[in-house]
Amino acid sequence: MSSLTVYHQSSPEYPNKLLTHAEDIASTLAAVGVQFSQVPVQQAVTAGTASDELLAASRVQVDQLMTAHGYATAEVLSLCDERGEGCELARRLRAEQSCQPAHLHYYLAGRGLLALHIGEYVYSLLCEKGDLLLLPSTTAHWFDGGEHPRFAVLRLFDSAKVPDFVPVAGEFAAAFAGLDDC
């Protein structure tokens, strides 16, 4: 079940709010310009499957989402690390970053914790299969798949290629609870 925990940036150990109803999550995120909805995944997807295979298997739904939201480029981040060996992708995603264009995150399989740093608050969203988020341009965020990451996330962009994600200086993200702490 998806949930949203809201923290003031000055007190990462004390949440201001914990929401578990999709409607409450959507309205709270909408107030800061983020769209949240739940859309059933049409094709069975397994986390850890190669990205190109997942794109091919999900092509019909990917095309529908790209058309509906006006996006031009798609990528899938897929990882299944049952032994907890860690990998560069998981480490890179845990660092706070942003990208210039607005973009969409759609969770095809597994789960993870997507944290959004907007203004003075951090919106930490436990995302699961079927969760869809539209992030405004330059939204600072990070993603934690936990000690044993298992996820497949489709990201759509309105640019001709996947944009560069720019790291945000500092270790801000490390102060907040990760997936395994929830």
C-alpha cells in the first residue's frame, strides 16, 4: 500500500504527517504541484529484467502514457538485488538530484521510497506497482530501493533524449528515513 510521510527539512526524525489513502496522498502532493494517481499495470513485469525487454513488453501502455502526457522519451530503471550486494544504479538514485524537464515516474513492479524536496518540506512517498507521479521541472528528489532493491520504474521525458540528472550538493538525503526504516 502506498503511503506518504511529510517532514519539515529541519526535523527529519519527526514526520508532520503520514497518509495512507490515495485521495489524501494525491491532494497533498497536488498542493505542491506533483500529480499522483494509481494506474493498473497492464502487462506482467518482473523487477530486474533488462530495461529494453521491459520497454518492449510494456510498449502498448508506454505508448498510451507517452501520448496522454505528451512525452517523447522513455527509460526503465530495473533492479533486483536479492543478496544486497549494492550497485551503482542504487547508489546513484539515493543521492538528491534534479533534472530540467518535468517527467513522469510509473512503477511497473516492486517498490521503493521516492523522496521529493520541495520548499522547506520532504514528501517521502512509498511507491508500489501502479503508482504514477508527474514531477515538475527541477524537483529535487531521491529514490531508495532499500538494502535488497527490487523495482522496475518507467520514466518518461518530454525531451528527445533522457536528460542529465544534476546532483544536489551535500548529503541532505542521508538525514531522512530510507525504505528499510519505514
